[in-house]
Amino acid sequence: MRGKVNIWIIGLLLLCSIQFAAAQKRNTLSIADDHLLLKLDLKSSKSQIDSALKTAGISKANAAAIINGDFNDFTNDGWVMVSNQDNTIVFSRSLVDLNNNPQSRPYMITSFLPDSNGRPGYPADVKYGVNAYSKAVVYTLASGLTRFILPGYPKAKRAFLSGSFNNWSTLKGAMQKNDGGWIIDIKLNPGVYEYKFIVDGRWMTDPNNMQNVEDGDGNTNSVFYKYNYTFKLKGFSSAKKISVAGDFNGYNSNELMMGKKANGWELTMYINDGEHSYRFFIDGKAITDPDNPVKVKDGQGNLSSELKMGEPVIFRLKGYLTAKAVFVAGEFNNWDPTGLSMKKAGDTWKLSTVLPAGNYSYKFIVDGKWITDPVNPHKSVIKGQVNSFVAVKPNFLFKLQGHDNAKTVSLNGVFNNWDPNGYTLAHNNGEWSIALHLKPGKYLYKFRVDGDWILDPGNKLWEPNEFGTGNSVLWIE
């Protein structure tokens, strides 16, 4: 009797697993005829439907709303219902219509491509960028993730996405096989990236990407821009063509075309950190941005709007209440002594500004007298002059344990041309530390404790140098 019960239980489990697999099979995401096709079986469980929605990248939609006939989240995300019968719904999303930058001649955008600088396959800084795909197979999901699609290759066993965002790994970017192609979602910060696909061990550029670049080592990579800014211009519904141009593209008014929207015109693109001047060109006529009150003049007296991209930074100087004028100056404004004026608020002088990510030396100027920041323990030395030091959007913290009796500990390396004075570390709770913003690449460095050079005891990576003492090695990905 017990044997029959066991057989019955095993049979029931097999039946359940078959039903689960069938439900999963009925909920599919496929690629066909330049479209994503999502098929949902409303007889599936809510968890199975939600799993299918997650795979499709429709983060705001949920099974409960769909079962109740609410498809607004699909419509808002660019999906169109193509079939609804027998408890099965099919949605379609065009890979062609996904491109939100309808440039009239997208191949002309390749006039400004990143060049590899230092490490092959890693883009140098670029001023701006707009993607140019024959089919928009790379795009940002509502969740913020970036989806890469490789249509075709149904007989391939494996496909990977490899690029500057994962240190050109051959293992980390495994793509998911779907009917008609391969898909992967990854997290990317705004910026420019080089990438390739690896299909059954064969490296290839993106066949739908019209922008490729030499990597400096004899290879060609595809280029993708993760956008970070949208130019908007309200009205002008009767205009035939509107573009945006600025110092970032040499004021080329025939390059960056804006798309017409319900209440105006828009262009979403990547633009690097810093100060940028720009104008809109309406059927060839230039105007400043009516919604941007900040204007600047160029060398010819032409008026442009100004855009600041970067991180918000607040400079504070307490005291000096009788001072008539206080300014801050540094490497971020070429040490202009009167360019950044601070305002008094109570017992403190303040200035809020936006700076690109980076490492900067600075000082305050109080009634013409230059002083370091009295509350900032981090210092730097430029041409024998001691300055305060700040890292904007730091991404690595250098730490040195112990040495509590040391008077000064500094960080020295390729990032400051091995200046023996280096960057001064702060001492707190038995640890010396300083944070820096470092771009991807290799860095050699050492600590200097009261004049004695030492390797980083917390870093096992080092390499020999010409002095026979070695340098610590840091890789930033």
C-alpha cells in the first residue's frame, strides 16, 4: 500500500511540474520581424505572469492589473496589443520605434567618436553622443537597466555581452536565449561604452549598431551612449526642423535633430560633465533656451544658454564676518580669483555650484587674501603652494591603518605625477584616509609617512620599480 502511495505522490509531482513548465511555455518573450513579442496566458499564476513581465522589462505592470484588463503600463512603455483571445494576450513592441532620437541622417553622428586612451577598448572622455542603430536593439528599461538584444543566432549554444563596463569579461555577460534572439539587462551609469558580442566563442561587433571605433590595438568595437540629459523646447508646432547645437559639437546645427512631441520638441542624449553653451535652431534661426535663465556670450558677442552638468558641491567658510568679498578659486575655474563669489548666510560664507567628477585643489580669497579651507584636513601642493583638496564624486577610498604617531601621511602616485608632497590624508580612529575620483585604468601609488615611502600594506598587488622598492598597483574598472 505504501508503495502505491509513493507512486501516486511521484505522479502528482510530475504532473504539477509538467503543468508549471507548460504555463511557463505559454508565457514567452520572442523576437520576430524587428519586434519584441510578449505572450501572456491569463490562466497562469500571478507569480508566473509577474516573472514574464520582469523578463520583458515592464517594471511598473503587474499580474493583478493585467487580469483586471488594465494595460496602461504597457501602452506607456511603448507596447501595442496585437491579440486578445482565449485568455491569451499578445503584445508587440517595435525595435525600430524604440529609437527616441530620430536623426534624419544618423550615420553623420559618427563624426565625433571616442578614441581609446591608455587601455585598448576603454573610451577616452568624449563631449557628447547620440546612438545610431539601424534597429534600436539597445535601450533603457523603465527600471533603469539597459537592455541589449542580439536578434538571430538560433543555433548558437552561448552568447555573451562583453565590454568596457565589465572589463571585457568572457564570463560575466551571459545572455538569455529567447525565441528569435538573445537578451541581457545590465546596470550602466551615464557615459560612453565600447562593447562586443561573443557568440559560441566568436567575437563580433553589434550588427545593428552604426557606430564603431578602433580600440587602439587593431580591433573594432561597437559604441553605446547611456543618456543623461534631455533638451526640451516647448511650442513651435509649425516648425519643420529644430536642432540643438553648442560648444560640445562646434555649433553644428545640422547634426542633433530634435523629435517632435505633443507639446514641443525633445532630444535625449549623452553630454559630459562640465559647462556647456548651446542654442536651438528653428528652421535655421538660432534662439536661446526660453526656459533657461542662465545666458553667456561667446567671443563674438553671440548670446547662448548655459548648461552645467556634474555633481552639486557646496563650499563653506565660517567666520570672517567683517569681510567685504569672499571668493573660491581652484583648478575647476582656472584659479580665477573673482569668478565664483560666495554669499554670507548667518556666520558662514557659502557657494553652491556644480562640478564635473574629479580631483581639485582650491582656496578661498578673503578681501584679496588667499587662504586654505580651515576645516578641510586634505591638502595638495602645486608649484610649492599648499592648497585645500576635494574629490567630487569619489569612487575609491585609500586607507592606511596604524601610524598614529605620524605627523603627516600623504598619498603619491601617477594621479599627481608622483609629487613628493602628494595628497594629505586625514587621521581618524586609528586610520589615515583620503577619497579620490579615478577613471577606469591602472594606477601606481605609495604612501609617504613623515617622509618615508611605503607600499600599501592593505594591497597585495605591487610591481617592481627602477628604485628597487616597488609600487602598489590599483586597477579601477
